[in-house]
Amino acid sequence: MKYRFYAILTLLVLLLSASCGRKGRFVLRGTVNDSTDTILVVGFDQRFDRVDTIACNDGEFKWVFRPDTVTTLILVLPDGRRHPVFAEKGVESTITVPSDTGLFNVSGGYCNDLYQRFYLASVHDSAASQTFARIDSFITRDPFSEVTPYIICSEMVQRYHADESVISKMIGRMSGNMQDAPYLTTLKAEFTGSISNSAFISNMDMKDSTGVTVDFQDIATTTDYILTCIWTSWAGNGWREARKGMDSLRIKYEDRHLIIADISVDVNYELWKNTISKDTLAWTSYVDTKGWESKMIKTCKIMKMPVYVLFSGSRRVITVSQSLDDIERDLVRVIPAKEEPKSKTPKKKQK
């Protein structure tokens, strides 16, 4: 009888543990309406500071994540399309990934339902004023929403490149806690840094040495600044030293939110891959095979390579220069230091 009692008690403990575990999970189930077989999951900010993959099986998938708080995730399809999902504890959400002409449908969870309504209402807006009025109403209805930082990023910064004063006014309508969200904190730091260049890079596909297509937006979180060396093997011989030159800044400023990468605009992928095959650099290299037609070249008004470009977390161009001294001057001015990890060992009380 005693053994039976302990067996039942053990079973109850296991069931309770499983139940508690499920309460902290975010589960995303999806249906894919085209041939997509792998979806990337990237973070909107440092709350999710890695890249995960979702494998689809017969047009369906399931993905599980344990968020500490509401976490904004971006699903990236192989064709470059991106869509947000808001992970909340204890929530099960579903997403229908459409063909390239359809609309995404996400449901499940307060934030996902809230964003879906905004998305469907704004997707056909033809003017910035329409969308900005919609965002203003969105914030008025819920100034505490975790959805708002993403909307400001996707609509005001990336889509319409709104003036700083307009964005600042919109942020000011949010609750105090939400104004301190990681993305908005970084964005406001750019404003106070008096960055004058209003050029942005968004939706620019590149390839890495394994042949995987990556969007420039996704090589770092929105709270990281990016230093790149733009080069090509057919424009002079200085590209090797220019790329290596960034290493001193990587080491010197490893305590700051700085990601380093180099981007070639060589038009021949295989030739580029062979060129970098013996690299020992401590960062990832990418190639945009559009050459002088590259979005990077046109947006940054690059006339000569190699050249360095420093980007903010919102992928705004801060500095374009062939001098690392120029880059370091602005790097020191605008890039915040990483927060020191909190000690888990309590301090002893002073006697």
C-alpha cells in the first residue's frame, strides 16, 4: 500500500512539473502554402540574440521557445520575406505562411492578435500620413503594447524613413516603461548623437560562403551597430589589408554593441568564394553579386573601394570613409557599451 502511495505521489509530481513547464512555453504552429522547407528565426533585439531554424514537414511545422518576457521574433523565409511573431509565456500561436502574393495570418496571444489587426489594416496604405495616423491611434489605445517598438521600426524607420522629430513625438506618447524598450533606447541614442545621414539599408539580400541567402538586416540585432568593409577583388589591391584592418577595432571595442562583417560586390560568386577560402578573419563574409548595382553601393554613394561603412541598429548609415580613424571617432561617440552581467552571488553584509 505504501509503495502504491509513493507511485501515485511521484506521478502527480511529474504531471505537475510537466504542467508548469508547459505554462512557460511559447508554441508556434505553422502552415506553409509554397515550397518553403526551412524558415529562419531571428530576434528583433537582444532578448533573442541567436538564429534558429524551423524545418517544415509536408507544409507544416511546430516550434517551441521559452521566453522570459514578451519577445519579438522575425521569421525569415528563403525568398527574403519577413514577418514578426510575438512570443508570450504559455501561449500557443498559429501562422499561415502565404504564397508570394498573399498575406500572412498570425493568431494566438494578445500581441499577435493586436499586430495582425494593424497589419491587415495598414498593408495597403498608400501614404505615410495614413500609416502614422494609424500608429498614433494604436498607441493611444494601448500605450503599454510590446508591439509598438516593432511597428515604429518597420513602418516609420524602414518603410517611410520618417523624420526624427516625428518618431520622437510618437515615442513620447508611449508609456515610460515602453519608451525604455531595447530598440527604442538605441533609436533615441541615435537622435541625441546628432547623426545627420538619413540613408538606410533594408531588404538587401547577400550570400555567405555556404550559399545561404541572408538579409543585411538580419546579420545583427536591432541593438547592435554594424561595421562593414565594402570591397571587391577587381577594384585595386588594398582590399585584403582593409578587411584585416577592422580586427583592431573588433578587439578594442568588444565590450560595445558592435558587429563586424565584410561585404564584397564581386559579380562571380564562385570566384569570390575561392578568394576568401583561406581567410582567418573572426567574422562572417558576405557577397552581393550585383556589383556596382548593389544597393549598398547606391545607397551609401560609394565611388571607390575598399571603403568602411558604420551602421546604426536601425541600419541607418552613420559614416562612410576609407579611414578607420573616421570610423573610430564616430564609433566611440555613438555605440553604447554592453551591460555587465549581474552577479548571481549575493554580497556579504558589512559587519
